[in-house]
Amino acid sequence: MAKFQAIRGTKDILPQEIQYWQFIHKKISNLLECANYQEIRTPIFENSDLYDRGIGKDTDIVNKEMYRFYDRSNRDVTLRPEGTAGIVRAFIENQMSYHNSLQRLWYSGPMFRYERPQSGRQRQFHQLGIEFLGSVDARADSEVIHLAISIFDNLGLKDLKLDLNSIGKVEDRHIYQAKLQDYLKTYHDELDLDSQKRLINNPIRILDSKHKHTQKILTGAPKISDFLSLSSQKHFDTVCNYLKLLNIPYNINHNLVRGLDYYNDTAFEIKTLTSKSQDTVCGGGRYDSLVRQLGGVATPAVGCAIGLERLLLLAKEKIDLPDRYLDFYIATQGEKANKVGMRLMQILHQKFFTIEIDMGSNNFGKQIKQANKKKAIACVIIGNEEIEQGIVTIKWLANQKQENMKMTQFVNKTSYLKKKILFYKSLKSY
Ligand code: ATP
Ligand code: MG
């Protein structure tokens, strides 16, 4: 029979690897909770219409990358390609603004895009996102940028750069788009094929082209910064000033546009300087029109999303995982001892000791070897003798010292045992 394989562009995260995921998850959630951001979890699939309207029909995501299908009741549904649209849907549906006019939220979970898989680019990947709904203040943009930067800082990642731009309001962009289109039309035949297509549907996205010759043509193109309204210009300057105040270096990049239609004003990306491909580890910006566009009361918002696979590619080598160890490895021999061992396993577990019970029917020598292999601090030995006398033998593996204890004593001396474990653990680390 043909072997089953994970679907192209998806990956198993095995136990060895998951430790890194748990490590960064803990670090980041701590950091965000300290800034009073609350976690939100929305469904993994939504009505496709949410993304058509929320992300925009002329975007690559909606046109080419969505996992879109009809369910058994013929509903047009999509596996979420990003988190913001779902959160805005939840914000409106649950009348979250009614309870609190400012919502500081974060999320983390799998996203799905049908793309060409390569390092740092998968079809199921994970994003961690921050969304701040309810404020037009430039301080909100700066707070979100500060949070994104501190996530990387906290993980010891240094070789990064923050690119910043303002893409103005929708109206500014319409005027600019027409000018850009006029300019690029004169170079139509020289543009790469993708850009030729975008020239009609979504010319601003051409600014994002990685194609060398297209980039060269773009150097002479009109700049969005010359088309910003006064209020957009002021907002952008204020964000820049706050970033200076917070000592967050940034680089203004006039060609930075976001792939999604719903952004306005601030757009930003955090890039790694250490890898050339898939170098964007975080993308974000302001999206003041999305809530209204999805049927809610107009609510300004700003947010960003970090690609966790890309983050981990950079962070893994900086993470020093704590050693995994067991407090007790329970070794038993004989039917009676097996029963006592099982009961002991339950009691120790309920007391939050880290434990494992041996499941082979090996002699004690082999079981103790296993205990060492599993980095146990102590092996609890229960054989015939122990059963007869109602005791357990504790073998402290660091120095092979043994002690006997009445079973009833053993299960009640929690603080004595915890202290001893701490002591032996400290011996192990030297
Ligand atoms: P790219 O230009 O690399 O395709 P994007 O602009 O499509 O990125 P966003 O929609 O802004 O990306 O998503 C935010 C972040 O999520 C990206 O900066 C990246 O780190 C990560 N990301 C996006 N698509 C993928 C993917 N297919 N696989 C892994 N990570 C991804
Ligand atoms: Mg993309």
C-alpha cells in the first residue's frame, strides 16, 4: 500500500521541535499580557465572502492562494489565510466595542495559503498577530510597532530592520494609482508578466515586485508620499516622532505596500538581514475602513502579524531549552509491586511531581538504566522485599545513595521530597 504523507506545504511539528514553539509562545504571551493585550481565538474557517470583502478581490490571496471549497450544504467556505478579517468579524458579531471601546487583542494559530512551498513558506503556516481596535491615535500605531519589535528583542534577535511607509487614505491612493498607472503604462512591455497583469487590476502592488528590471523602472515612478493628504502626512510624521522617542530605528521605504487592500496610512514590515529569501518576518499597518467595510460601526484599527516559522528559523539557535528531566522513575517487579507502583504513579502525579512508570518487565538493573536515560533525579524501587515490608526504596541517581521509607511516609512527605529533588537537581547541573 502506498505510504501516507503529509500534504505538500504542511509539516508535522514533532515533540523535539514543539519545545521551541512552546518556549516562544510562553515568552510572547507573557510579553503581550504585560501590555494588557488579551488573547482571542476565532474559527479556522469562515464564509469566503468575509475574505472577498475583507481582503479584496484583486489581491493574490483571494485570487490565487485561498483554500476555498463548498461544504456538504453547499456553503462557500475558506480556511483562513490570515487572522485580521476573522477578528474583525468577531469584534462586530460579539459587539465587542460596546463592552470596551478600545480592544487590545492578540491571536496565534495556523493560516492556509496555496503558495509554492519553500523554506519559510508553507501552505499551512502559523501567525501570531496583534490587533489594536478603536484608536486613531498615532500612539496606537507606535505601540503595536513597539510590541512587534520587543517580541524579536526578547528572543535575542538583533539583525532586523523596520521598514515604514504611509500609503495614505483610499482617496489619496486612487489619485496616486492613476498617476502610477500612467507612468508604468509607458514601460508596459518591459515589465515582468505579473506586473503587467497588476497594471490593470492593482497597480500599487507592482511597487512590491521583486523583479530586478521592474524595480529599476520603479525608481523613476511617482511616489505615494507626494500624494498624501495633510492629515495622513501629519499622522505619519507623528508615528515617526514616537518611534524616535522610543528609540526604535526605522527606515522609510516608499515602495512598501501591503498585500491586502484594507490598509491605510501606516504600513510596516520587519525584515531579517540574515536571509535573502522570505526575509519578512512581520507585516502590519493601519486598517481604519475594515470594520465598516465588513458591516460594523466605523472603528479605526492597527495591527500586525508575525510569521512564526520564519521567526523560529531565526530564533532557534538562540534558544537554550531547559533540560527535560523526571523527578521520579518508578521501577517495579512482580504483580503486587505493579499495582502499588500504579497507585504511586497516580498519587505522585496528583502532587505534580514529574514522573514516569516503567512498562517493561525488565530486571531492576535495566529499569535503573532507563531511569538514567530519562534523566530522572531518583528511581523509586518496589520489589518483593519492599512489598513485604510496606516500604519503597529511593535511589538518588546523582550519587547512588539509597534510602528506604514507609510507603505512607513517602506519599505524605511532599515538601521533604521536593527539597531533596531541588538539591539533587542542583548537583546535576554542575
Ligand atoms: P510574503 O511577501 O512573504 O508572501 P505576505 O505579505 O504575504 O508575505 P502577510 O500576509 O503580511 O505576508 O503575513 C505576515 C507574515 O506571515 C509574513 O511577514 C510572513 O512572516 C508570514 N507568512 C506569510 N505567508 C507565509 C507562508 N506561506 N509561509 C510561512 N509564513 C508566511
Ligand atoms: Mg504572500
